Amino acid sequence: MRYRSLLALVVVVVAATLGGCVGAGARPGSDAPTGSRPSALTASPSTTVPPIATEDGGSASPPPDVAVVTIGPGDAGSTVVVGHGANVFVRLGTDLNWRVSVSDSTILQRAPGVLLVRGAQGLYRANQAGRATITAVGEPACRLSQPPCMAPSRTLTVTVVVR
């Protein structure tokens, strides 16, 4: 049974990858402007939908229980809302060497034994309700050359709220 669940998860990740699903309102290849208000996204199966937080402070109904949300470079500074059991797929590309960390691995745990496609940095499962921050630091490849280049690093932060 566990094999079937893992196989189904891999199929969903491949479908999400081929479908190129990126958070609603995301602009691939761009960061959110400094000082801008982060957007909030909810997850539905294999996609994300428009913001759930309303301007008057209200909120929409909770997201579905099972989903795959893809986080890309355009999602910097955003907040993603997912249901318990959802999967968060981090795909930041190959232009930088990315190191990804999660602030609370009890809320958002890396899926073990999953082979990732090129340009993907991780698949995480929403294990329990709460809030976790995904932080990714991208280093230019030229930093490994001798002498190393002085090109800047890039930091991307996305908050994931599990309901």
C-alpha cells in the first residue's frame, strides 16, 4: 500500500511539473517587489487558485485536503495555504545552486525516497496544521571557480500555512 501511495505521489509530481503549475499571480523569473504585501494562495489538486485572504481581513473556506502546490522563483515573499496531507513541490530552476531549508519539519517534512526532476529542489508533505517557512538560497555556479566570482546570492522565502 505504501508503494502505491508513493507511486501516486510521483505521478502527481510529474503531472504538476509537465503542467508547469506555478502559484496564482506568480511571475516566473521575478521576485516580489521589496516592501510589497505578500500574496496568499490556496491549493487545489495540481494547481493554486486566487488569494483566499480578502481585503477586509476575511478569509475564504479552507483548501481541499489533497493537493500539489508548486513553488517557483516568482513566489518569493508569498504565503501559500494548503490542507493537511498536501504536497509542496519546490522547483526553482537550474540557473543557481539552491540550498533549501524548512523552519519546522514537523509541519512540512521532505518526502523521502522521491527522485526529483532537473531544476527541482524538493517535495514536502504537509504533516500537521501550523506555519512553516521555506527558505532557499541560490548561489551562482561561478562561486565554485578559482578565483570565485562576486556575483550575488539570491534568497527566496515562502510561508506555508497548513490547515
